[in-house]
Amino acid sequence: MAENQKKNAADNAVFVGTKPVMNYVLAAITQFNQGGKEVVLKARGKAISRAVDVAEILRNRFIQGLVPKSISIGTEELQTESGEKINVSTIEIVLGKS
Amino acid sequence: MAENQKKNAADNAVFVGTKPVMNYVLAAITQFNQGGKEVVLKARGKAISRAVDVAEILRNRFIQGLVPKSISIGTEELQTESGEKINVSTIEIVLGKS
């Protein structure tokens, strides 16, 4: 039960990757429909543009009054298969109803 | 002279497009070295990820104490050559010294 609650707490994150943009739009809508007050879109690297697309499509087409509550950017260090370390940019967009 | 001042006021924008990321990093550094207090990185579509890369490289490698003062996202309507209207996401990252 405790684990279940913990899971729910982290569940408002939608990780945006390389799938079609509407997949993530639908995932976010589902979370709002289940009563979530905020959804956090997270992406890194080239998926960052897609995360912004997801936020804008949600705002403009699906959920009235939705606003980006905060947008933050950062850098993560990844290790490639050959052991090389590379930096990749990240974004976190917190969406909520105004 | 008045026109020159107006030009300088708008000059703190760096439009991030499809060129290598270091081109835009250099453009931003140049503006700070010329006495600019803030630089605005603007991008749309797939270049959004690159704009975040530019901001993070500036912060982590080149300019100490640089922080994103504000990050905003939006949508622009473009007209294609065939007259079709498409929406494209935009980002504006304002960088300044803390």
C-alpha cells in the first residue's frame, strides 16, 4: 500500500521520448482525467522539442485553462556503451490548471 | 542614432536554427562581452532542443553565474508553400547573470 502511494506520487510524470506526439498527449490527458492536478513532462536531448509540442497541443486543443506552472532546464551526464561520458540537456515542464 | 539604439535593444536575441550549436554559443558570448546583461535565445520546431543545449553549454562551460531568468513556450502559425497552415512550437530562454 505504501509502495502503491509512492508510485502514485511519481505517476504524474510523463516521459517524452521518440514515440508519436499524440501518445504523450493522451498519457497526460489520462492523468488529468484521473484527478491529477499537475502533470510533469520530462524529456532529454532531441525529445525536448517534442515535449514542448505536447505541452502546446494540450493547452491549445484539449484542456482549457492549462498553463505551464514552471519550466526548468538542466544537464545530465550519460555514459555511452564505449564508456565515454556525454552531456545531454533536459527539460521539465510542469502543467497545471490556472 | 535613434535607429542604432533601437537596433541594439533588439540585438540581444539569438535565433537558434540548424547551424552547429557552437555558432550560437559564440554569438551569445559575443553579446555578453559587448556589455549585454541579458541574452534571449529564441527557437522554434526541432531547433528548440538546440536552444536548450546552447543555454546549458553557456552556463556550464563558459559564463559563471549565468542562470535562465525566464523560460517561456508558445505556438506560432506558419503558412506552407501550398497555403496550408501549420502550428509550430516556440521557446524563449532569457539568460542573465545572477
